[in-house]
Amino acid sequence: GIMSAAVDILGIEPDYEQSEMSRTSVQAPRVQGEAVTTAMSTLTTQGFTSKVIGSGATVLGQYPEVGTQMPYGGVIVLYTEEGVTQQTVAMPDLNGKGAQTAIDTLKGLGLNVMLQGAPESGANVVVAEQSIPAGTELPLGYVVTLSLQDVSAVTDH
């Protein structure tokens, strides 16, 4: 997008609030083929976090793959050993869970989270919909979209 182009040219560090980060999508940068230490520092500089799988010195694979739309500040998984190109986790059922709990759960599993709908800071904001059905095996770093709803406005009398 235009924002990321401006960042590249001017070297401006975008100062996003945590809440905006999960709603701002950027393309996953290419770190595949780089030394692990270089890749990690590149990702940190660009505002991403990294999760290294294996004990090799070179990034043999990355997920999300280069160019994938993912949340600003999200995690990129770096695979460093031959033959280990993907690890998966099962998507939990987050429907009706509090927004922050749901976000922390997904991040804790090593997944990326994009948000839509109500602001996740609201006390009564819950997950109305998740982009992936519960139980689906997802590669670490997969981008899951949560649609949030403020239920304080909804009464069930």
C-alpha cells in the first residue's frame, strides 16, 4: 500500500497503536535465504516478531510466505533445518470468547491475528466469527481473521 511505500522510501517508523496494528495489513517481507541472525534483525527493524524453528544458521523457509498480507507487528516463522518446513497447530473455537482472550490465545499458539468489527478494547467485545473453523490444522504464522462484536448493545431478554 501507499503507507508501506512511504515507510520504505523515507525510513519513517510508523508509530501504530497496538490496536491499529492488528487492523493494518502489510506484506510479509522476504527473509528466506538469509542468515537467521540477519533475518531476525531485519524483521525486528520492520516491526515484526520472529519465531525460529530448528537450530540451523540459515532461513530455509518462512511463513507467512513473502508477499502474504499479514498484520503489522505480526509473527514470521523461520524454518532453519532441512526437512522441517512446517509445523501446525489446531485452530481453537473462539466464538463468544472475549476479544483480548481470543487474541492472546491465537498469539500464544504462534498464529497471526487480523481484526474486524468492534474495537477489541471494549469490555463486552467478543468474537462473533472466526475465519477458520475450529479444529482446522494451521501452519504456525497463519493469518486468522476475527470479527468482533460489542455485545453490551445486544440484549438477550
